[in-house]
Amino acid sequence: TGSRRRRARARSGARSCGLRELEVRVSELGLGYTSDETVLFRYCAGACEAAVRIYDLGLRRLRQRRRVRKERVRAHPCCRPTAYEDEVSFLDVHSRYHTLQELSARECACV
Amino acid sequence: TGSRRRRARARSGARSCGLRELEVRVSELGLGYTSDETVLFRYCAGACEAAVRIYDLGLRRLRQRRRVRKERVRAHPCCRPTAYEDEVSFLDVHSRYHTLQELSARECACV
């Protein structure tokens, strides 16, 4: 299935929705903590073309026909976390210990 | 909680994410069926501000700093179906019976 996934990616030009990871300095997260530590930040990215349902097609058409009005409506699946890491911890420059909940994704899906 | 929800809506100016319903002619769905029947189409719409997590804030900042690159990334919750109606059925103009799966939403959430 690995090669099939690669072929699909070559066709569509985009990797499909999944978990990505990045080692980041806590200060880069912009959450107001002053720390020299790094944490592993996992996030969801990628395409959800394969997850488009008949629901999305119908909704797009109803929006075109103005049957569905200005209200915020999304007629395309979102690549989003469906589970988060319970805790990510680090020390700040004052040696205080901080724990952030739901900072990092644990599972992704096209919802 | 009803009045509290109304106050929140008045503050934010947008209804929060939930199921909406619309009676539509099958032909309006643009799915290629010729039918005079109507079906009940349920969809998800509304705001997800209250569901923004620390994950989203961190991801936005990493994107601003170009630590997360051009790949499709969504740093805001999506109001999307988390369950669909098993079946929606109708007759076409030739009296053929059709059943569509996952046309209509059954549950919505800010994912």
C-alpha cells in the first residue's frame, strides 16, 4: 500500500491528510512562556480529496443556488486532529515546570 | 442554558455550530437525478470560536514563523458532520427508487 499511496500522491500533487511532527522551541509557539526547551509538536496536514462525500457535493450545489445562505458552511472535509496528547511539559527559564494540555495532535482524520 | 446561548450568540454575532435543515427538491442537489420529490437535507453550519484550542494557537504562530510550510494546514476548528444519515430515498420521474448514503448530516461538531 506504500507504493499505491505514493502513486496517489504523485497524481494529486499533495500528500494526504496525516500527522506531521516538528521539534520546536517553546518560545516559538508564542504562548507567552520564556523557555529554552524544545518540545515535539505534532500537527495535522494534507489533502482530503478522497474523503469528499455526496454530502459535500449536495451542499456545494445548494450554496451555489443560494438555498444555503451566508452562514459559515464548509463543503469540503477538514484534515484535523481527532485526538490530542494529554500533556506536553517543559521548564521555563525560572525553572518552573509547565504542562500544556491538548497542545499536540495524536491522531488526524478527514472530517 | 437557552438564554445563555442566546446571549453568547448576540455577543459573537454568529450562531454556534449545529445541525440545520432544509427541505430541498432532489433536482436542486445537482446529483444527476430527475425527480419531483423533496428530501430533508440536514447540514452543519455555524461558528466554532469556543472550540479553539491551544493547538490552534501554536499552529498559527508556527505558520506565521514559516516553521510550518505551504502544506495545507487548518488552524481553526471546522464545523462538520461527525455522523451521517444512513439512507435518504426518493423516486425519480421514471418511478425508479433511489437510495443515497451519507447525503444528510446526523450530528455536527467543531473538530
